[in-house]
Amino acid sequence: MILEQNIPPFSQWIAGAAIHWIIAAATLCAVAMIIGAVWAFVQYGFKGSWIPFANAVRRGGSSLILSPQRTWAIVRLTIKESVRRRVLFIFVFFMLLLLVAGWFLDPGSEDPARLYLSFVLGATTVMILLMSLFLSAFSLPTDFKTKTIYTVVTKPVRSSELVLGRIIGITLLGTLILVLMGVFSFLFVTNGLQHTHLLTEKEDLTPVSVENDQTASDTQRITFRGETRLANGHKHPVTVFADGHAVCEPVNGHTHRISVDKRGDLTRYSVEAERGTMQARQPVYGKLSYRRGNDPETRSGINVGDEWEYRSYIAGATAGSPTTEAAVFAFTGIHESLFTKQSLAAGLPVEMTVGIMRTVKGNIEERVTGNLFVRNPKTGLRIEVGTFSTEEFITKTVTIPVKMTRTPMLVQRNVTANDGGAVKIPDNNVIAKEKADTLFTERREFDFFKDFVAGGEVEIWLQCIDNMQYLGVSQRDLYFRVADASVELNFVKGFFGIWMQMIMLTAFGVLFSTFLSGTVAMVSTVGVLVVGFAKAFFIEIGLNRVLGGGPFESFYRLMIQQNMVTDLPNTFSTSFIKVCDQIFSLFLRLIGQAIPPLSDYEVYAAALVSGFNIPSDWLLIHGIMTLAYALPIFVVAYLILSNREVAKS
């Protein structure tokens, strides 16, 4: 899964986030106090302003002490009004959309799980956000228009309880609809992907006699080869062994278990439902560095001129000489307990997704060849575990056997220290060099966990074999795949990301509805939605990292028809424009920090669609972040509403 900005662990994130939030909250309180003091001074003069100001602060603090009974009454009122507006019809429309989509989504596509999940997540996100947008933006303006607000404020209800009740009421109703959508979405996806195949011995399997090795055991000796019948637009190659078990090769990201029932001379093959269509991979990532010959390792590889700088590249062989470049992935915390019994028996799965850069003309469809090595970071022992051929941006799996028979080598490693100097890790820091030569280089049988994992640390080296070709990788492009997580629970986590977006949008909609009309509040909330998804771009402009300069410089270049890479003449107008951009960039940085990062929630859909487990740290980080934005929004909405004459409390 592509993740250009790494999400830190919760333990590392919470300390810095808490400090930033406290500073921002204190700044917001100070600004509110200053504005209140100035307003009191304008109304009552310097001497008479202190008592009204103190009373306003006291009244504001006491109003934040909420009554659960009164707040719940507003919540129930909000839900009743929303139901009366026929908001539940959005769920009926969603069900109709699923029925229609079942006719057009192709389960025989190359990756049907991605197709189905992308559809249900996209449809759910659009409908839930539209529902929360309309309900929140028109909640209070409708009350003002129909005069029902007067019935509420004449009761002992505080403005803070009115605002909080609106937010909670819309959130609860949206949560109910989202849960229903999630349940039916999961049933829709699983039912659309579920299928089986027919397989008969006489019609679909061909006996194999010439290729058999009579010295092989029954578990290795092949007796039949063939294909299943066509279903969902594909077939599966099948191999039957002498001991009676059958293996179904994966196609379109899934496979099937085949059970064999022998009764006399008759053999019946039963192909079970698909397995692996929906996945929840749990990857273990390593720290990536790049090695070129005997040079110290660096954090970046070769720049091949690709505009997307997500991946760095390593070169293949040149002029018949073997390559000396490698991408080194240093893993920590690798233990046998991470893997399933099947993985320990069949081989530890290492999955990778690489980019390809071709420098010679040839068959563009021809695959590029690479190989993987494992290395003990303490002893320097390294062996090759597999050669593979891959295409660009496809997920390739290479299994590392626990028990291996290979030719070893001792590889010295130079790494770059934090201070810029080279730190040399010798390959004899555990065992003497001459003793290591005897123990390692003359051996041919190795155990992965005993010989290559030192204190949970192990390295995987990736190299490109083909001449004049390049492989590109990032830190998350290669990982150990440990035991998979629950698919059902991961589906719930994916919808949790939609739920947090709904809360954020509801809070802003209620905020704008406290002082704007319904239509204007809706447009303003849509503006927050758009800017929230483009927050990173706003910050880039504020930091002057965008090619062509800031908005003033870009507009000036547009007027004089000047391209973005040519320097402007050193004149007074140029200096004035750059000063204006610096002032405006400061404003953009402040706005950028205050805007909710709605684009961060897209990682949930990306992980679910790509078949990766959503870590619990993400839920904690984004859940706290949502609450950290919603709380000050509630306070600001209360302050605005409490200063309207109709809502004085």
C-alpha cells in the first residue's frame, strides 16, 4: 500500500500532539478573551467594562457545565426532526444503488475485491457526508425560519446544550445509517465475490506420466494437471499429486481449496468457495537504506528523473559485471511467533511492489529480474534466497524457507551515521573472522531464525539482475507478511474512517449554522470539506515550496506570460510581490494548521481496498484528532449562538 506520509506510532505521536493542541487551545482562549475585553471596552468604556466582562466570563464558564437530561432532550428533538425530513430515504436509495451496481460490477475483473470495496466505500462516503452536510447546515437556520427556536430557548436550555445536542443528534442518526450501510455493504461484497468452480477428472484433468520423477515421494509426484471450469470470467490451474491432494493455483488474487473423495475407481473433486479475495494483511516493515559497492549506505537511491519521488531506484548489472547496488531493508522484532504454522512449514512470505525504469529498447511486456538475499546484521552472513521476475506495480510474493541449502558469503556493511561519518560494522564482531570462515563459508545448510535473525534483527537485500534496468522501491514496498487479521473487523475499521469524517463535517455545519443562513452555511461547510482535502497543498504554498512562487507571483507571471522556471528580474515590483507572498504565506500557514486534515482519513479506505489490516494506532490517533477538532468547534459555536439575542441564556 502506498503511504507517502508515514503515520507514527501512537506512543510517539501523542506527546507532541498534546503539546500542540494545548498551545492552540490556549491561544484560542486568549484571542477570545481579548476580543471580549475590546468589545466590552467599546460598549461600556474603560471603567465600566470590567464588571460586564467578568460577568460574561463567569456566565460562559458556567454554561459549559452541561445537563445530561437537557442535552439528551435536544438530541431526541434533533433525531425526530431529521426523521420527519425523511432523511432515512437515503438508506433506501443506497440499497437501490447496490441492487443496480450488482448488474454492472464485473466479478471476473483482475482484482474484483478492489472493485467492489472501492464502490461501496465511495458510495457510502458520498451519501453519509451529504446527509450530515444538509442536516447540520440547515438545523438551526430552519429553527429560526419556522420560529421553533423560540419554543426551545424559553425552556431552561443553555446555548451550549443546544449546540451539543444538535451535534450529537445528527451524529447518532448518521451512525445508525452508517452501520446499516456497512452491514449491507459487507453482505453485498461477500455475496458478489463468492463463487466456486466445477472440476471433473475425465473432462478437466490430464494424466501426467513423462514428467514424473519416480524417485520423488507421493506428496511431490504429480499425477494430473488441468484447469477448473470457467466461473466469474476465469479458470484456475490445478495440480493433483500421487497422494491424492490437489493444489489450486491463485488467479485474480484468490484461490480455492479442493477436497478429493475417492470411492473405488471413482474420484470426486469438490472445489470450495474462494479464499483470499478479501484480505487483511499484517505487514512488518523494515528501515530502508541503499548500498552502492563499498560506499556508505544512504537514505536515497538513484534519481532516474521520475517526477513522483516516492521511490528511489537501484541499477542492474552493467557490461556483463554483476551489480553492486542493493536496497537494504533492516527489520527488527522478527520472531517465529509472528508467523502461522503454515508459513513456517511452507516458507516465510515476503511481499513486494516495485517500480521499473527501462533504459534499453526492448519488449515492454518483458519482466525485469531481481533477487533477494537475507543477511545477519551481526555476523555478516548472507545467502541468496530467491530469484524472481516482476512487472511494475504488481504485488510479488517470494517465500523464504526456514530450512535452506545455499552457498553462503560474508558481506561487510558500511552504514551512514547520524553525524555524517561512516560506521563500519565488521562481520566478525560476534565470532572471530577465521572461525567464521570455518563455521559459515563451508556450511551449506542454514536455519533462518538461528543463523540470520540476531536478537529479532535481520536484513533483506534486494538487487536488480537485468542489464541496464532499474528497480524502484520505497520503505513500504517490501515487508514480511505475518498472520492475517480478521477481515470482518478490518471492514469495520474502514467504515470508522467515514464515521470520523462525518463527525468533523457535522461539527463545522452546526458551527456555521449558528450565524449563517442554511444555504450559506452549507456552502461554507463544503468549502471546509474541499480545503480539508487540500490541506497539504495549502501548507506547501505557505512554505513557498510550490514551483512558480506564491499566489501574487503566480498571478504576475500569468499576466506577463512568464513560465514558472525562469527567474523574475530583480526590480522593485518583483521585491514587492515577494514580500506580499511572504505575508500571505504566513496567513496560509495559520489557516493550514487550523484546517482539519480530512485527507488523512483516506488512508482507511486505501488500506481496506488494498487488503491491509488497519492498525489500532491509526484509530487512536485519528479518533483523538477528531475529538481535538470537534471540542473547540463546539465552544466557538456556543459562543456565537449565545451572543444572538434569541438565544441569550
